[in-house]
Amino acid sequence: MKQVNVSANANIALIKYWGKRDENLMLPTKSSLSLTLTALKTTTTIALNKEQHDCIEFDGHSDEQLQSPVRSFLETTRALFGINSHFSIISKNYFPTASGLASSASGFAALALGINSLCNLQLSMQEVSILARRGSGSAARSIYGGAVIWHRGDANDGSDSFAEPVLPASWWPDLRVLIAITTTAAKKVSSRAGMQQSVATSPRYQDWLIRSNNRLPAMITALRSRNIITVGSLSQADWCDMRDVMLSTTPSLNYWNEGSLNAIMGVKMLREQHGIACYVTTDAGPHVKVICLAVDAPVIMQKLQTLLGVSSVLESTIAGDPEVEIVE
Ligand code: 2P0
């Protein structure tokens, strides 16, 4: 029986996505830009299931809470493309899930690519990105490696809200993202719920949209010229603004823990007191990501590993495009 194996990687946003203009179609309030990371890999095997139900397994478990978004994604996909079949899906994440390391990005990107191949939908990459977006916003970006932009789009039907590659993974081989893992516990407020609250209640929200939109072209220029100081500074600025939005949300959102604070302060010290080009970003979770160059990675990793509350550190380069293997 035909089976498709997909390997896709999660991404971190340098210019963030935090909020939707359409919850059902998963349309963002603004464009965002990310790097796809080798350290955050998901593999998914998908085949048709002869029985009239979907069979979903994550990391060897059949956890209903994790399965529920996948089930609704499969229903949406069947309705969109007139598919009558059900699927058998086995997915494995090579990093801690549900704690702000964007497993939904790589997971839904892999699923969209897998269903496209398995069901011979012959979708363009734009259409695959739009489909992945219906699973999770950040998944729209993970159908590509390298640096990727996800366009906000203007259309009400979401037809122009898809991701596009900005630069290939090979563009900047010396770029590194270090990930300080501060806990593997699941987060209390999901990204989806948190960003919805921010759009509805944060007085900083509209201001952030303007400032973040202005940063986007500057970030692309800085990536093109491999300027670590500008890339890092712009990324930190957007992260700080997103953090302001989170804190000014009602109820206030905080995804950090003690380890996050120690890592953030540790990186700031290395940058300001030792002149090392290292820059922090975080997402909807407690892990701290550090943008730096390969030459500085060992000393930064060494520092991070000594900090209270940091359990381990992953070193990542920029990942290439997902891989899709069809087994007949
Ligand atoms: C990002 N995050 O741009 C931002 C920054 C978290 C903070 O995309 O509701 O899991 O499935 O679209 O994609 C996390 O949000 O949320 C995220 P949904 P998603 O990477």
C-alpha cells in the first residue's frame, strides 16, 4: 500500500506572528518571517486507513488532547478536496512538544505535504502552504527551509496568505540558533488562546503591528547581507514588542520561568560585557533561543549550560526544505 514519509522542521520567527484577523481560516494580522531549524525536526508517515476513522499516533502515544487539532485539520482537508478516505498517521518529534517549541509548525507542514502526495492532489507550494496554515499558522512557513516569509494577505478567503522562501538554508552557513531548554512541561495557555486574548485586549497591539511591519524589509536586507548585529537587534526589538503585547494582555500572559530569565540575562551579559554578538528571542513558551554565529556558539553554550533552570541546550543550523518520500 502507498505510504508517504515526510520530514519537516519547525521554525523560529525573527519577525513574529501573534494574532489572527480570521480565526477560522487562520489568517494573521500581519506578515512574519522565520528561520527553519535543523534541531527541531518532525517525521510523519501517512497512509490510507481502510477503516472509516483516522488513526493518529504521536511519539508512540495516542494522546487525545494532541490528536484533536489534527482530527479537525483532517476534516477540513477532506471537505476542501473532496477526499473520502481516512488516514493512518504516525508522527515523531525530535524535541520537547507543547512547550513553545512549535511542534505544530513542523507537524502540520509535514501533514499537508504528506496528504498532497498521498492523495495526488498536485497542489502548488503556495497551496500546500495555505493548507498547512489551516492546521497552524506557523506551519505555513515550515513547508520551506531557510528564511521564510508568511504574507498576511488581504483577501478575505485567505488565498493570498501563504509563505514564500526568502533565502535558502545555504545562504548563511555560519548562522546558529541555540535553544536553551528550560522545562519540558506543557504550557498553561496555548498560543492560539493567548494570541486571541492579545488581539482583543492589549492596548499595545495596534502599535506593535505598525512597528513590526516596518521591521520586515529591514530584516530581509540584513539577512541578505548576513549582518548578525542588525538581524539580532531587529529580532530582539520585535520580540520585546511581542512581549509587551503579551504582558499588557488581559489576563496578562507570561510564558517565562526562572530558567528563561537566567538565560535572557546571561545572553545580555555576554553581549554587553564581553562584546559577543548574541541575541535572544522567545515564543509562547519558556525556552530561550539565541541567534549567533558558529564561532561564538561554544562559549555561549557553555554559559547557558551553567545557568540555574536551563536543563539542556540544542545547537541548530538553518534547515533545508522538507523531504517527501513516496513508498509504493
Ligand atoms: C511565531 N508563535 O511567529 C509566533 C511567535 C508564537 C510566538 O506562531 O493558532 O502555534 O496554530 O496559528 O502557529 C505560535 O503559534 O498558533 C507562533 P496557531 P501557532 O512563531
